[in-house]
Amino acid sequence: MTQAIDVVGIYVRDQEEALAFYVDKLGFRVHTDVRNGEYRWLTVQHPEQPSFQLGLFTPGPSTHDAATAQTLKAMVAKGAMPPLVMVVDDCRAAYKRMRAMGVEFTQEPADRYGTVDAGFRDPSGNGWKLIEARKSN
């Protein structure tokens, strides 16, 4: 039996805003964009990792009632959700390139635990860690 994680979803306040951020600033591409009434299934993937999709989902019907959707949106906006991690070859170079693209960082690159990491958030408030891959000896 084969098992694999195919899609990991995050909550975003606006799917168009999130799509622009992930495609135009982080270099992802659209994988799936389909609608079923008000519901929109929107996933993106990084071109270097085609077997994995990141779902950009809006809290609300049919999954959540209005009060729960509002609570989730507020929690995401405050940065309360666990951070996602993006591994890069050179954290400082990625930081400079992403800042030039308009990504707002919450933490500049810093040497930590034998590598370099930085932090940023997407427009909805989802936190990201940008971590430099450790060099093989």
C-alpha cells in the first residue's frame, strides 16, 4: 500500500491576494483552481517540488459556520498558526531576492543551530521560516 501527503492546506483571507503572493513573489505555480458554487479549491506548488501541493483555502461554508470562519481568520492574521518551512540553498541570497519582490520579513537572516534562517509572513498572516539547507560534508 502506498501512502503520501499530497496537499497541505493553509487558511487565507482572500484567495486572489494569496494566489498573487505565492505565484508572483514566491515562484509557485497554480496546480488546481476549481469552483463548486461559492467553494473554491485552489492549490499551488513549487516548480522544484511537483509532488506536493499547498492549498490556499478560505475559512467558511461548507466547512465552517460564520463564527468559526471569523475566528480562524483572526487567528491566522495574528500569526497564531504554526509556521511553514521553506528550505533554500542560500538564505541570505533568498532573503535579498524575496525582499526585492516585496515580501515583508519578520526576521532578518540569522545564524542559528548551524545554519541560517529568516522569517516572513504571507498577506494573511501565515508565518514562514526560510532555512538554509545544511551543506553535506
